[in-house]
Amino acid sequence: MSARIARDKIQTAWVERTGQIKWRPGVGFPDGALPLCCGTAAAIRSALKARAWNGKCYAVPGMTDRMSDQQAYERVERLRVNLVGLSNDLVSYFSGMNRRDV
């Protein structure tokens, strides 16, 4: 994980089953959601603005709550791969967990 992201600045973005993307401070995500990435709020917002803004909210491109779980998961993974590495302030969720105090 990038040493540039201070522990008090790290946030986690996650995807709800509807495809909507949300984030909050810290490393963790709600039950029933999938982790997307970790980083600073500015890095998350910037990366998602270009790839996942649908005009109303941040959402996984092409994902709906009517598609199969496997199809939805594949859409989330495609977005995750495209996001991670765009910025030194944006990393995978699992890298973010490695810096967490346990």
C-alpha cells in the first residue's frame, strides 16, 4: 500500500447489490456489500467520476439488481481492476486492510 495515505485519511469504497457505490472513512464495509477500493476521498471521487458517475450517483457501469450475482460480481471486478493503480492514493481493499491496526 502507498505510504502516502495517512491512516486517518483512508476511506473504503464499496458496492451495494444495486450497483451503487458509496464510501466512508476507515477500512471496512457493510454486510451485503462488496469492497471496491481504499484511498483518500479525493482519489476515490476522482477515479469514480471518470468511470462510474451516471449523472445521479456513483454506480458500477452496466450493473443492475436484476442480473445474476455472477454477472454483477464480474462487473464489480472489472471496475476494481480499472481503478486500482490510477493514483498513489488509491489501492485495493486488501492492501488497505494490511495497514489497519488489528
